[in-house]
Amino acid sequence: MPSLLDIAELVLPGVDPSLEHLEAIYPKRTLEAGAEVTRFAPSPTGFLHTGSLFTALIGYVLAKQSKGVFIFRVEDTDTKRTIKGSDVELLEQLIKFGIVPDEGWFPEGDKGNYGPYRQSLRADIYKRAVKHLLIEGKAYVDFATPEDLLKIKEAQEASKVLPGYYGVYARDRNLPLDEVERRVKNGESYVIRYKSMGDHNLKTSFDDLIRGHIELQDNDMDIVILKRDGLPTYHFAHVVDDHLMGTTIVNRGEEWIPSTPVHLQLFRDMGWEAPRYAHLPVIMKLDHGNKRKLSKRKDPEASVGYFQEMGYPPEAVKVYLMSVANSNFEEWSIENQSLDLSKFTFSFGKMSLDGALFDIDKLNYFSREVLSQMKGLPLVEEIKDWAKTYSPSLLEKIERDPAYFSKAIDIEKERSNPRKDYAKFSDIEASVAFFYDDEFAKMKAKGLPFDGKYDRAFIKDFLLDLSKNMDYGPDEGAWWNSVKEVAGKHGFCLVNKEYKADPAAYKGNAADAAGILRVALTGSKNSPNLHEVIGILGHDRVVARLTLD
């Protein structure tokens, strides 16, 4: 009769099952007290979901504020779902949002001493751990085919019992070792299953960093830990990886809560201390009055590509997500208007247990705040990089004269209450269009929206006088006095009290006069500060616009 060791050697020949050897290859990290090791470990199966960005941000912030380590790990053991190039795209998107891993998988090669950081390259490591469990009698060879599993499921449904591969329904759990040996040698296909000693009538409890004490049904399922292709399942692979890489906190979506008893069992049976778990609330959306998860199929904002396409600054998206993460963030943001996330202390204790609603208005608010603090050529370069991909027409305007474009987008930003015209880069072209003569010509062709109570001859005469006698200097007070002086000559009342007493005696008040000037220069009744507009347009362009055809 073969032994457990014989069976382990038969199915995993030449594999060293020594856990001590693994521990020597991947020794415990030497970090400061309280330093957290976190990881973002996506499957390369598509685009970066907004919820995944949220998860990555929390892990990154935890590592940074504790002087720990943030790892990027590729979990690609599900080869059927893996999309070529998705791993590169996921990492690039993370980095665009300023979430740069301290170590992990990179296209040019691993960074760090705990790799490989791609699970498909760690097969030998997993096989060592699997062989250890086989020798310990905590795993076994299972020959059940998909057809066999379907029959077991149908029998369970007929008997109205809990479905799954467990207990008496785990058909090959207690196969005699000589039969296992014979069938393996005969070339039958098999998987390796974990031999759970759990009982679904009992409870497993653990303390979640967000939700507190949780009790769940104990796991008694004999899950697959090594598939027919020689790669592990997620359940087993992440346990091995998180232990050997020294992960201290696993932050992941709340949909993983039911799987936690399985993972805790695996850690225990491997003889390893489990990391702490934090199950994050999902980001929801209000749909016809009902809350639902953000949908990859229905909601463009479910993909971070949406924020990139719209031109939201990465920092603004992160600020918004942090407002979702911690209930005290908005209060903090009022006192810390720089919105420097490195100065905000994230806390699991301030997280809501309910899924936060995605709020585009709040995102726009924070994005306006962030953009109002960005200025000069660095901002121009960011917009230019975005425009190269998403807006050729805006790129052309920038490249005509970057310094001129910079002045246009920075208008009124030096004031105590800076102007906040746009929430995203895709808003900018429309916002600054009037600064460009070709765009202004289109506005003019459609008809400028002058107040209908003034005839064209009057407007033309008034604007011509302004063009000749308006002060073009840097002193805003002197400029405004010169405008009022010209306005007074053309019948506008300069004292509001007098105008209110007898409006019929005047052409209008000073605001009406400024309104005509505003429309003539910007093509709109609403615009940024006129004195700053004039300073950016310059004398010649202003004179040309004030000289009506």
C-alpha cells in the first residue's frame, strides 16, 4: 500500500515540499513597527474598473502613510479569461493615477525580492505548498469529471441539501491510496482538492477592519487548489502569495466576505498567520430610484478609461474616491484646501458599511477645486498630453501659442477666490474658444447676443469710442474709470441710485455698458473678468473686435 508521501511524489515528482525552504527563499520583511504591506492583485481580464481603482488607492494610501510597501501582483492563473496586454494596461492606468507600486510585476521585469509577481510564473512555489498538504493528509487527488460533478449537483438538488463537493458528496475524498496510485499511473485526469475539516453547521468568526466582528458558516467544501493544467485556483494561490510576500492587510471588495472562511482555513492548515482583512463597500449607482452596483456593461463611469477620456485630472479622481472612502474627508478638505492627499490620514474606522453612491456632481466639484490650483505650463503640458489622444482641435490651439493658451486657462486664478470654469479637460476648449479669432468669427457669424434695446448704429459708435479711449494698462481701476467715462458720454448713468430714480432718462447703467463691451469681446453675456480678458487678448485684437463691420 503506497503512503501519502508516495502519492505526493507520484503526482508532483521532484518537488521539494519543505515549507522551511520556502520561508528561507522569502524571509520575513524587516520594516518599521506599524508598517503595512498591501497589494493590488488584479486578474488581467479587461480594463481597470472604478471599484478596482478604489481598492488600489486604499491599499496604496495604507502603505504610504505607514511607511510600508505596496505591491502589484498579476493573478493570471485563470488562463481562459486572461486577455493579452491587459496586465500592461492595468499597470499603466494605475501609474497614470499616481499609484506607483513599490514592488511587483512590471513589463520590463520584476521589481522586488519576493517575486515572481505573476502567478503563472509561480507554479513551482504553489506545487511545493500543495505537496506539503498532500503529505499532511490535508489535500487529496480527485478524479471527478465535470459530468460527475453535475450528477452530484443534481442529486443534491433532488435531496434539497446544500450543494457542493463536501462530506459524503466528496466522492474521491477517501479513495484508497492504491487506487489513487493505479488511476494516476493509468493517465486519468485529476485535480488536487483541499481536504476541509470544517462543518457547515458551525461558525467561523474573524474581525474585519471595517465591519468589526463577523460570524459566517464554517467552510466544509473541498475546494480545488491545483487544477488540471498545473496552476492553482485563486483561493489557494493568494494564500501562498500573501504569506510569502508578507502581506499584512488584504483590502478587497465585500463580495469576497463569504470566501473568507475558506481562506482562513487554508492559512491555518498551512501553519501560517493570516493577514487582517478589510472588505470594502462597493460603489453604487442610483438607477430609477434603486441602488445597484456600477455596471461594466451599463455605466461608462465604471471604467477608469471614462475619466481619462473626459479629461478628469487623476488627482481629482483620487480626491473624489477618498471622499467616498472616509466620512471625515469633506470636513478635512474644507480646512485643507490644497487637497494634498498625502496630508490626509485614512482610517478604516471612518468607512461606511453601505455602498456609497457614485456622484458625478461631487466629482465635478472636487475636480474644479483641483484644477483651480493647477496653473502655468505644467497644466498646459497635462492638457496637451490629454489632447494628443482625445482632442486634436484643442491640441492645435495649444500648439499655436502655449503661452497664450496658458494665460487663457489661468484667467482669474491668482485671485483670493479663483475662477473655476471647468471640471475636466474636455470642458476647456469651449471655455476658452472666444480667445481664438477663428472661433470668435464663428460666434460672430451666428450673431452676437447684444441687448435688443440698443440699435446697431449706437453699439457700433459706442464700441468704436471705447476702442480709442479705453485705458489698456494693467491697473484695473484706471481701466474701469476709462470705460465709465466713455459710457457717460454715450448716455449711460454711472450712479445706480440716480438710474433707479429715472431709468428712462438714460441709455442704461454702467453694468449695461460693460455688458455691450463683454459681448463684443467674448461673444457671450457671461465671461471672466473683462480687464483680464483684455490683457490676454491684447490691444490689437481688442481694437479689431470693437470695430464692428
